[in-house]
Amino acid sequence: MLTGLAGLLLVLALDSVLAWAVLQEHWADAIWNAARTLTTVGSSPAIEHASAWYKLFSATSMLAVLALAATFTAGFVDRLMSRRLTGIVGSRAVPRRNHVVVVGLGQVALRLCCELQAMGIPVVAVERDRHAPCLPLARELGIPVVLGRGGDRFLLQRLSLPKARALAAVSSDGLENIAVAVTARAVAPQLRIVLRAGGDDVTAESQSLFRIGAVCDVTRIAGPFVAARLLGLKPLSVFTLRDRTCALFGRDTVVDLAHWTTRSTENTAISNN
């Protein structure tokens, strides 16, 4: 659609400029005659007495208008009738710089995209299942979604992964997340990668072989956080630090949950470092 529109505007500009410069038409008449050519109504009467090269250019432009108009119309109808999950402009436009690529549009990924957008960080989601339950909700929330396999190197390159600030592989399949992380590391070696995975042997062995990125066990994080909330406590966040699970209270109080009791949080606080 954009290619057809750009071509039509280019033909309009060239016809107008040449009619004004070569045929000595008034600029308003030149634009009017160029618009007539663009809409296949007719060309300028002065072309009948123009030189051969100008007639050849006019004939070429009229044939080009037919092809460009068909391209623009087909693209415009396809955009109106299809259920696209991305837009050309606006909140659903695919970002190209300083964005976060989120692979796997489940509940975790959807919440992550919403949080990133709330922080003013551009985000684009990748989902391989065109019938995924979260797709309609993502469209309503203005989250751009690209259908495809997150482990596809060419897809990640199309999403400008080397210019992104991070990639988060957060699908429910740990092996798929590892595959996405490996592909992303090949496309953008210095990119920050966050990987959702469980504490299984596959994840541990993969980490020992090469540096994938930051691996987050969602169950290990969410369980203590929910338990603390049920006990009436209000941790700001729960995170993993190597083999330890820690909770953040306030701005400078980090507690190791392995040695933590509700009565003595201050005695078990550890340094942020």
C-alpha cells in the first residue's frame, strides 16, 4: 500500500514539474493536468504538440499509474479487511529502535508488555499461534504483535533486534525460550536477554555451556511473593540472585528468603551487592 501511494505521489510530482518547466504551463494547470493523468481521466492537451521524448515519458507515466493504482488499491483493501495486529502509525506501529522484543504472547508476556508500555518503553510481541487467546486483548491494549516463530533469525532481523534494548523469551515452553535466546545471541551478541525457564536440568546444562542471559524462574519468584502477600507483608519485588531468592522491602532492605522470618527481617537483610 505504501509503495503504491509513494509511486503515485512521485508520478504526480514529476508530471507537474515537467509540465511547468517544459510545456510552460501555469503551476495550477500543471498540477491539474497531472492529477488528470493520475486518475486516468486524460492528459494535458499541450502534450499533443510536445517533443517525442515528452510523449514517451507521458505514455510511460500513464502505464505506471495503472500498475501503482492497482497496487495501492489492493493494499488498502487488504488492510481494511484483514485483522492486522500491527499498524503503520500509532501505538500499534512496530518500533525500530530502543525497544523490547517479547517472544511468546501468554499471560506473563501480556503483563510484561503492559508494564513496559506503562514505563514508556516501546515493545513488540512475537506469537507463533494466530489463534492465541491473548491476541484480541493485545490488540485492544494497543500492543503490536507480529505473527511468526521467535527462533526465526530473519524475523528477529526484521524486528531490528540489533537496535533493541532487550529481548524477553517468556513463552511457557522452556526449550523454545532457549532456542529463541540462542538465535537472538547470534543476531545481536551484545543484546540483553531475559529468559523464562524452570529449574530443570536442560536450563542448567544450557547455562553451563554458554551465556544465554538472565534466567528467571517465574514459579520461584511468584510463589514467595504471593506467600508474603498472604502473610500481610508488602515486598516491593521478589528476585533471584544466583542460587538465592530475595525480597526487596523499601529502598535499601533486601532479604534472603532462605533465612528470613517475619519477626526479624532486619537481622537477615543483606546488601544489594
